[in-house]
Amino acid sequence: MGKMKQLYIDMLNDHWEGDPDEYLRIKTRESEITKSEILCPNCLTDMLIQENQVDLNCVCCGFNFVKINHNTIRYK
Ligand SMILES: [Zn+2]
């Protein structure tokens, strides 16, 4: 419960104007998922989010990718 309250305070501080559930989802993802060093090859806007050992996702365009090896990915 304390964590939820903290998130609510963060939401006010960020001046979030969207859906509170959306904010919580983003914050939860941020804490559990790490950003990779790979730039999204689809929109070239942001680094891909690494969901686990093989799955990568772009938060900008929403495309999913699979890691083939250290620096090679392909569309899922
Ligand atoms: Zn993208």
C-alpha cells in the first residue's frame, strides 16, 4: 500500500494527465525491465526495452524483436 501511495505522489509530481492505471503500468515496467543498448531499427527513436534474455520491445512504435546474438536482432 505504501508503494502505491508513493507512485501516486510521483504521478502528481510528474504532472501526469493521462489514465492513472497507465502511469502505474509504465512505472512498474520501468522498475522491472531494463533498457538495452540497441536502437529500435523500426522507428529509430528510442532504445529497445529488454523484457528478458531474448525478447525486446520498443515503447515508441510498439514493435517486438527477438535477440539472435550479442548485437543482432530480428523482427518477431
Ligand atoms: Zn520503435
